[in-house]
Amino acid sequence: MPKMPIRSSSATLSPEGRGQGEGLSSYYGTQAFSMNSASPRLLVLASAHSYRLDPFLKAARQLDVEVIRALDVPPAHTTATDHFLGLDFRDPARSVRQVKSYAREHPLQAIVATDDATVVLAARIGEALGLPHNSPAAAEAARDKHLMRRLFARAGVPSPWFKPFAVGDDPSRVASQVKYPCVLKPTRLSGSRGVIRANTPEEFLAAWARVTRVLSHVGLKDVLVEGYLPGDEFALEGLLMRGQLTVLALFDKPDPLEGPFFEETIYVTPSRFSLEAQAAIAACAQAAASALGLREGPVHAELRFNAEGPWMLEIAGRSIGGLCSQTLRFVGSAEMSLEELILRQALGMSIEGARRERQAGGVMMIPIPGSGVLTEVGGLEAARAVPGVESIEITARFDYPLVPLPEGESYLGFIFARGETPDEVERALRAAHRGLHFDISPELPLI
């Protein structure tokens, strides 16, 4: 596939120290809806155990915004109070009706989706209420990896070859139909869960068994097989405004992600790659968003870059996951978090002049080394004392089972660091991680 031309995109490339964040006020300072109330009202959609809810609630308090929390609950427990909506996310039509009824008495100025489980419902609610939103079709395309690949191919966005299959297909027949190396993945899971590389038909059969087992646990039936792309991997954080992408941060992923599993570890920003490469990556992300029809709000994209240029892996219509947003700080008239920037954009508040701070930042998602039960974490005091380390947050629960990738979907925790250069940040993250040790006891079998 040909390399994406750098000038094919209207994306605003804003690497650190070179105008990052410029252009953010080109549209969102004069929203179409009224902001007459002293305290605007915001609906925040979140799944029950989302890492992302609390940062958005904190940002809303900073802005003196009234928040209505809409959480996923069982059908029998759907309810509404002044500041809470219990919705059954598995019944989007009913959820939309509930929000419309609520909004008649409590008008809403904006809706924010915090995670993958909420982006499609948020789009449907936004459409029903006439608020700025991505179309439900675009939101769905950003959730379904097979549909995403088809739209990328139709638009000429560089991405790997792909073939869809079902869990009931004969794996031996499938193994004979694909090229190697390839990657097997579920079409609707995130966080690299169920994603496995296969270099031979024998590896393919083993990977197929593991992927389909994961799918059976979550009630999904589709497997996507696609070409493995060599190269350096990046994560891009951006905001869309009327379809135009502004890059907020480009993260290098310095650890090689070559498989067989694709457990992410270190993110560092600003990127250390050339401005030409960064411009090509931004153009590719802009083309990907346009191909899906994404037009408004945050996006998080994963790309690879090799001798042929940038290649699109995935783009999501939401902000970065886990606790990773703590890596990002923005400055303008005042310092703000990523979540505050997203809320300001959604509510039509001024974000003029906002840009990422000049200091480098990074996060390490602490991988789970093996199955078992976490009983103790050692070395925390020394790890937190490493120069440049800002905080270490252990999010895994003690005395509960740990499940590593590709079957698992979480991490032991997060290490955050900041420094004058990306290299300093990366060294601090690695040093802190080396100082930690985790006691994981084998899980006892049930008798």
C-alpha cells in the first residue's frame, strides 16, 4: 500500500514546543447551544468499573459544572435522581428514551463518553437531543475492528490486510487461507485482550484456541485475522472539531511490540521521532477519523511507522484509557488536565491557547507477570524515590486472582514520571519498575 501523503490531511500537528494545541479555539468558543445557566449541566456516561469516571468528575468540579452520572446497571435497577441515571447499556433504545425524559426537566448542555462501552450510546443520545456528537454509525465503526478495517480500505487509509472469521469456523481450514506472520484479534475487545501473533500454521492453531476461548467468556463470536506490521508503534491523543484533528500528544512506545502478545508498557511524550514522521502520523490519523466519519470530541489512535510510512492500527472515539491521562497536562490561561480540556470543548467553553506543557511526561503500565493472587508489593518507597517519578499507583486488588494477557484485561498499576527530556522520563520509569517486586501466589484450586 502506498505511503500516506503528508499534505493529504487537515490535521493540526502540534509537537511539544512548536505550537502544540494551536487551533483549538477555531470553532469551540462559539458553540451553537446556549450557556445561559450559571452552572452548565453535563451527562457523563461510564461503565460500572471504569478508571475514567473519577478524572472527569474531578475536572467537572474544577469547572463548576453540574454532573449527571449515567452508569450501567442491571435492567431491574434502572433509576433516576437529580444527579444520577441508572441505564441498561444493553438496551440503548430504552436508555435514549430515559435520557430524553430526564432532559425535559433537566436540560443537558453536553454528553461525554468515558470509555469504549459508552461511545455508541453517547452518540445516540447526542443525536436524540440535538447536541454536538459523532454519528452513531461513526461511533459504531470505531468500536468494530472489522468494520473499521473495511472503511479504512475503502478510503485508502494505510492498514494491514484482513479477513473476518467466526469462532465456529474450522481453524485448520482458516490457517491454510491466511498469510504469515499474522495477528488474530477479537473485533470488539480493547487493551490488547485476545490479540496474538502467529508466524506459522501451528502457531495459528494454538492462537485460535486461546482467542476463541476468550470470546466464549464474553459472548462474542467474531475473529479478525490481519497482517502483522513491523515498525515502531505510537499512540496519538487528539481532539476533533468539525472533523479537523488537533494533535494533543504523540506518545512513543519504546518497548518492542512484536508479539506473540501485545502488552503495552511505556508511553512517553513528546515523541522523539522526526517532525516529518510526526506529520505523516498526524495525517494518517486524520484520514482514519475521516474514513470512519468521526467529527467531534476526543480520539485515541494507535499507529505503526516503518520504511513505507505510517500505518493505521485502530482509532477510538474516546480519550486514552486507564489512568494514563495523568501523564498529560495542558497550560494556557491556567493549567488543566486532559479531561478538563475535553469538557471545555464539549461545553463550548474557551480553550484558546491551550497546549501541552513543555516538560516531558510518561507512564508505565505495570504488566502482570503471571497468573495467581497478589499478596504483596515490595520496593514502593525506593521506586517512588527515583528522580523524576511523580507517583506509583497499584490498582490490582490484593487477594484477588490476576490474569495476564492475552486472556486478561488489566495491569498491576501505573508508574508516572516527568522530566526535562523523554529519555530522562523513560529511564525513570524503567528504574522505578526494576525496584518493584510483586509476590504472586498460585491460586488454589477449588475442591
